[in-house]
Amino acid sequence: MKSILTVLSLGIFVFLAGCNTVKGVGQDIQKAGEKIEDVGKKK
């Protein structure tokens, strides 16, 4: 559970820090989703 929260927190940070365009927002959300999927597959 802690790992999922960590991934979500990092994803939100990247989202807020790196998004300058709508395209960038979409890419950041996609990357965060991929990381969450990776964590889910490891369990």
C-alpha cells in the first residue's frame, strides 16, 4: 500500500512540475498510470 501511495505522490509531483501544455498533461497522466500498473503486476 505504501508503494502505491509513493507512486501516486511522485506522479502528482511530476504532473504539477512538468506540465506546460495539454499534451504534456496527457503524457504525464499516462506515465503515472503505467507506473501504477507496474506496481500492481508485481504483487
